[in-house]
Amino acid sequence: MYLHLGNDIAVRKQEIVGIFDLDNTSQSALTRHFLAAAEKRSAVINAAGDELPKSFVVCERDGQQSVYLSQLNSSTLLRRSEGLGIEG
């Protein structure tokens, strides 16, 4: 099963590590450091397109982490994921 993040980008539910609200979590220095490090590794994928990102989804595949920025609220993504069997 897949979770649609926006702009024709979907991720496999098995790869999702977490879904995070960008406004709330970006207040933390640790989160800002994590996102900056992911950007430096070219591991950030913009699924928000021209929209302002509201959430980010951390995925892991074959030991490699990716961070997807989404224009959708984390609550919307979580609600969509519940139908896919992802626990929130």
C-alpha cells in the first residue's frame, strides 16, 4: 500500500518512519539540525511543489533515509494512513 503525499508522489507504507508537523517540530533545534543534515545529503524530496510545506515524512529504504516535504497537514496524512494500517 502507498500513501499519497502530494504532487503525484507516493511512498510505501512499510518505508514510513514518521509523519511530522513542520510548524511544531521546526521549533526544535534538533529537528532543524536533522532537516539541514538531510538537505546536505540530498535526501530531501519536495512533494509540496510550489506550495508551502506543512509537514514532512521520514522514510527509510535499504538503510537510506529520505525526507519528503508535503503541502498536506500531518493530521491529513495521518488520517489517510490509518486506512493503510499505519498506526498513529
